[in-house]
Amino acid sequence: MGAYDSRHTGRITITPPLTWAQIKNNTSRGFQDLHLVTTETAEDTPTGRATVITAEDIVPLTASPYSGYGIRAELQSIIDEFPGHEFVGRIEAWPEDRYGMPWRFVIRDRTVVRQEASLDWHDAN
């Protein structure tokens, strides 16, 4: 990985969404480079309102440039913790260095894979 900051974009979708118990009990150590996107819904019950919290997506921590060195390990750890869930999508890195090439993390067979962009000259001459 490069020694410079990058802008990170993208989204990993979690199906079925993580429940509050899964979020609270298994991700309490927290992320440094990623963020779980949670959704809260309120349901009326005979004894009052119940709030249901789920996590449907994983996104980069911020839109500001940062190194993102922990993205691969953090993403792999959550995939490994929840074998009954499917994770689909990608997180892309766009270097601040104008000569830097972008890369992305994708999931192949429950493994986080880093893919490097390449620049090709199409003319053989």
C-alpha cells in the first residue's frame, strides 16, 4: 500500500442485516477505518414503543482523505464473524497523490481481495 492518504468511497451490503445483538456483542471493539450504517425503526407494541436497530451496510469512515490501512483486515474480520450473512460490494480508494493509481477491495468467496487499477496503452506503436 502507498504511504499517502486516499479518498475512500463505496459500500458493502450485508444480507440479511445484522441485528442489534450481533452489532452490540460482536463489533464492540470498533472500527478504525470502516463504519456500520445502522437503521432504527420504531414499532408500536401493547406496552409501548420498541426500537429495532439493524446494520445493512459497511462504508468508509469518512469522506476526508485517510490512509485506510485497516480496511482489509476490518472488513475480513466482520465477514468471518458472521458466516450466515452475505457481503457484496466494494470499497474504492482514490489517492490524493495525482500520480497514484486507485485500488479497491472486493469480496470473492468470503475473502477480501485488493484489486489494483492499471493503465494500458491501447495502440501497439
